[in-house]
Amino acid sequence: MAKKSVKDLDLKGKKVLVRADFNVPMKDGEITNDNRIQAALPTIEYILNEGGKVIVFSHLGRIKTEEDKAKNTLRPVSERLSELLGKDVTFIPETRGEALEDAVDELKNGEVLMFENTRFEDLDGKKESGNDPELGKYWASLGDVFVNDAFGTAHRAHASNVGIASNVESAAGFLVQKEIDFIGGAVDNPERPFVAILGGAKVSDKIGVIENLLEKADKVLIGGGMAYTFFKAQGKEIGTSLLEEDKVDLAGSLLEKAGDKLVLPVDNVVASEFDNDSPSEVVEGNIPADKMGLDIGPKTIELFKEELKGAKTVVWNGPMGVFEMSNFAKGTEELSRILAELEGATTIVGGGDSATAVQQLGFEDDFSHISTGGGASLEYLEGKELPGISSISDK
């Protein structure tokens, strides 16, 4: 069933609750990267242009102590949002109470208010992250409609997403709508050939994703640290490479089930130490006993390029090597380039480290979609129902 979008709502004169994902990196009270604030602007500006009153809120960090509250206030975020919108944003340093209610009542059409970090409610029992029904109902009472634009928390049932949506008409903001269209579309109804690329360190993080995509995709290409557990299952020597001993049998059964659908690297860049300055070499087949694999090799890059030819839908989650070290970033870099140059394909990066890599390498604008949620996009790729999305009103 299709979900309501912000465009399906009558917003004029309405108090619109907007759950954003402003969980931005901070250092000494300063925002070090405002991408998430910028990403929320289209939804907020649309509501303002339609004559709505915006009440925006988010979580920031984890709150376990009073000191956490001091360093995770949303005040700096409200100031940056004000700069980006070019208009005042009223900040209320409370999550409930008379000051907040009065400020909401005084809002005029086209004005913006932000209230304090929703996780401040977790200090006295997990009211936010435990989806306390009373809290969800209270926050819902502050507005007329609810717009969920925080995909990063869609895999969690919190008071600020599911709790509010249970009590008031709700819709997806533009960011969440894009995730539904792209990742949901790729998993449910991809244009074929559909190729999935999975990397990252551990098989255990992606078991559900591999199993789901083996059923849905035409090919699944495996790179990153998880490849070595598959090599071990094939009886290959992997030296001191990353290995999940307890997942070798599982990797073996996945290989058996997948047949030629699952494609593994044919060569690896190896070194003696987990260190950018450690001398490296390319090996095919068995990895020497004193070496570890830290990236895919040039023949694998060519193999993956061949497998991707003619693909119409590509989903990529997880880097191909230790991309944080320049000498072991080539696999991830070349894969980014191959995907950026794929013609006529919908290319989707599923959040987390692969999204960071694509952005750092400057390929951000060459992909159809870069997911804003790490854990949420992984669970979506697994085919799981995300509570933050399923709670949005149906069209």
C-alpha cells in the first residue's frame, strides 16, 4: 500500500510536526558536518511555502547522563537551520510543558519552531526510544498533522515517529519518500538486470541482506572483509585476513544455494600489517600465511565491471576494502567510478560506510540515490518492515 506524502496533506494554517534526522556530528558544541540539516530543507521549505507552521524536532546522540544533555542540545542545530532557511527559528529548550505549548500556540503561518532533543526523555526511563504511548500522544497533541522525514530512525519504533503517527494523520517527507521509492523499489520491483554489491567487514552484519538479495538480484558481488569468510568456506588459505570462524558454515551454505549468482573476488591486495604504510602486493588464490587481504585487486575490479555491464538496477552497501587508508581505497574508488559511469542504470548506495566513501571520493552527484540511513537501509534491503515507515498513513 502506498504511503501518504507531504504533498497529499492540506498544510495551510496547519501546525505541522516534522520529525527530522538532525543527528549531526558535533565537536566542542560546533556542528562539523551539516549535510543532514541541508537534506531536510526541501520538506521544511515546502510546508512553509504551503502556509503551514513547522514544529521540527530530532534526536541527537545518546542521553544517559546530565553531561550528555549539556553536549547534545539541539540549540546549535536550530541556529544553523535558521541560517540555511534565512529566517528565524524559535528554539524551545524543553521536550514538553507550558513554555513549549505556549510557543506552539503563538506560531504564525510560515514560522518555524524547534524543540529540544527527543532523547532527553530517555534520561528518566526510555520514554522516547521505548515508544512510551503517553509521550507519543502528548507530542501528537502539539500539531494537526505529522510529517516523518527521518529515515535514519525508520527501523526503530520510537515515540517521535511511531508514537506520534499512531495518534494523528501522518505522511512521508521528501527524504523518506525518496528512500521508499528507491530502496523499496529496488527490493520489491527492480528493473532488470538487478545487481547487488555487498562489502564491509562482517558477514554477520549482512546475513539477512545477502539471503534476501540472493532471491531478488540477478547477481550478488561480494567484496570487503566479509569475502575472506567465503574464501575460507571454499577451502582457500586467507593468511591473517579478517575471518568470522563461526560463520564459515553459513558462508558455505550460501555459496551452495547461490551457484554462479554469487561472485567473489579473484585477486586481493595484501599486506603484513593493518597499516597504510605496510608494503602491499596483489595475490591471486591463496593468501600467504603472514599476510592479510585489505582490498580487492585489479582483476576483481575488471570482473565486477564486466558483471555490471548492462545492469539496470544496482544496489551497493559496504566498501570493497579499507577505504580509510589511501593505499587500500582503490577497489572502492574504482567501483564508485564504474557505477558513476553506468549508463541507463538506477544506482543506489545503501548508507553507512559506502555512502561516506562515495561522498569523500566526490562521486555523490553521479548516483541516483545515496541513502540517509545506515541501519535503516540495511533492514530495508533485508526486506524487513520498518516501523517508522509502516506507521505512516496509507494513501
